[in-house]
Amino acid sequence: MSDAVHNLGVHDKLGRGLRDLRISVTDRCNFRCRYCMPKEVFGPEHRFLPRSELLSFEEMERLVRAFAGLGVRKVRITGGEPLLRRHLENLIEKIARVPGIEDISLTTNGSVLTREKARSLRAAGLRRINISLDALDEPTFQAINDVAFPVSRVLEAIDHATAADLAPVKINAVIKRGVNEHAILELAEHFRGTPHVVRYIEFMDVGSSNGWRMDDVIPAREIIARIHAVHPLEPVHPAYHGEVAKRWRYRDGAGEIGVITSVTESFCRSCCRARVSAKGDLFTCLFAQRGYSLREAIRSGAGIEALQQAIVQVWARRTDRYSEIRTEATAARDKVEMSYIGG
Ligand code: SAM
Ligand code: SF4
Ligand code: SF4
């Protein structure tokens, strides 16, 4: 990416630009992953956002225009489960037309990704897809998603994405000690020799309902060591500044894996990512305790420049570096839930 584009943008208090945007399109999900939306908190009584509070696709498109003018080049659509939002391809089509946006990706649990849906998302302009899968054996996976959703259907979704020319698929696997550590090697062996890239994510203290403890985290270096002991690995240099996953490749040429060291090796210093919730709140950190509503401005007819001014005001004051200062005490803080803010 050229410096010229970079210089047009806004910088926060730690000199970080604004390059990536994650938009949560819904706070709803058909899974109840224990580490994200535990049933005790997200049970039948839980009140999700009413339709009227959600940003429309037109409103999201305007926001993306505003962000693109401030330096954002990559947009990731997430949630909740983003594919529960109907006609998501319409949003992707709109974003793909925004000048400056070079890359659109989607993170999904894959549960409703049919062959036709994968094709229409690709045709609308989706370039990359991450599909979450934390284990390959049914008892473990079904206990994690807590709605008895079968592994086989997620594997089919990966096939559909591949058939729609969305490969290589990134397979997101959150690893929690004592829960799915056996999946580390099983996932590696299943996807070795395919174009897909398993990305192991350290279990994080997002929100305030997942009961996070440092003892439950398997550090990325341990994940790598476990795979390396059986299938030797070597590091791959980052493809670009600010790349979140640390990449490794199999020495025998069977492909790549990645680790997301959000807990044990923070990457706050290069964090250029803003998040917008489904109702239009801007968050400057995944572990934020509050957001800044942009919806009022959008709904009162503010132009792109006015939206940009609102975003700049927030970004210019940003000092977030939560992963650098995390302790078990900060983990207990009242933070925004990940299904709301978008993972
Ligand atoms: N529902 C979609 C999915 O699961 O892919 C998109 C939203 S989900 C919040 C985005 C990603 O965040 C998923 O890959 C999920 O595994 C990850 N995630 C959720 N809670 C997490 C936690 N406590 N620690 C680490 N990753 C987490
Ligand atoms: Fe749903 Fe994704 Fe959270 Fe699981 S991780 S509960 S699939 S939003
Ligand atoms: Fe960015 Fe916050 Fe994560 Fe640090 S903790 S990398 S500032 S989202």
C-alpha cells in the first residue's frame, strides 16, 4: 500500500492509522458457543436488537464510504452470525463499489452457507472467507457450539466455499485448554495438503460472560510446538504490516497454518482496526468498555464529511492497547460482548 494513501488518513495517539473495518451485521446467532454466547447469558430471555435498531445496508454503505476516505482499505463482515442477515450479498455488492475498498471478507460459522449462497456472495464481490471450526470430532464440536450442530455440515460449507472460488478458506479454531486441545493436531492433519489455512486463536477474555482464566489459554508457542513435533514447521514472514496472524509453513510443502497470539504476544502497536456494531456504534478496540454512536448522525442525514469528522474525533483520541495491559483483573471488567461488537 502506498504511503500517499496512508498519509491522507487519521492517526491515533499512538500513531496508528485507520486501515481495517469490521462491521457486525447482526447480534444474533444460531450457535451458543461456550466462549462467546453462553446459554446462561444468551438464553430465551435475552433481548436481541430489534430490527429498527439495526443499520440498513444503505446506512452501512455510507459508513464504509466515510471510512474509506479516511484510509480504510479492508472490510470484514462479521456478527453474530452474519449469514443470518438476509440478502447479505446486497451489502457486499454495495461495499465492493466503494472507491478505495480493496478487500472484502466474511467470518461465518458456515451453518447456512449453501453452494448457491457461496456462489452469490462471490459474485457480489466477496474475496475471502473465514469459517470457524474448533474440532473435528462430533462430541467436542457439538459441546462447544452447544446447539448440537454437526461438524460434517461445516466441512460441507468449506467445500461450497472452495467450489465458489473462495479458497483458500481460513479455518478459525479457538483453542481452550482441557476442552479441545486434541483438535490442534487433528485440524492440522485434516487440512495439511489442502489450500486451506487453519488459524489457531488463543482463547480471549472478550465480553464479560465467558468466564475467562489465563489457565485456560494455550499459548500459541505451545500450539506451534505440538504441531512442529509431528510435522516440522518454519516461520513465514508477514505479508504486510499489521498482519494479525503469525504464519508458519510445513517444511515438507504441505501448506500453511497461522496463530493469533492475542493474549501471549499482543499486536496492539500495529492495530489499525475499527469496529462498527450492528446498530452503528463505533468501537476502537475489541475489549472496549464503550462505543460511540454513529447512527444518530447517519439517520439525521449527516453527509460523508460530517460522518468523517465524528470518526476522526474518536480515532484521534484513541489510546487502546488492551492486550498489552491484560491481567485477570482487567478480564473481569464489564466489556462489550463479541457477538455484539463483531469478532
Ligand atoms: N459467527 C461467526 C463465526 O463464529 O465465525 C462470526 C462472529 S464470531 C464472534 C468471530 C470469531 O470470533 C470466530 O472465529 C470465533 O471463534 C471467535 N471468538 C469468539 N469468541 C472468542 C473468544 N472468547 N476468544 C477467541 N476467539 C473468539
Ligand atoms: Fe455465534 Fe460465532 Fe459467537 Fe459462535 S463464535 S456464538 S458462531 S457469533
Ligand atoms: Fe487492537 Fe485492542 Fe486487540 Fe490491542 S487489544 S490489538 S488495540 S483490538
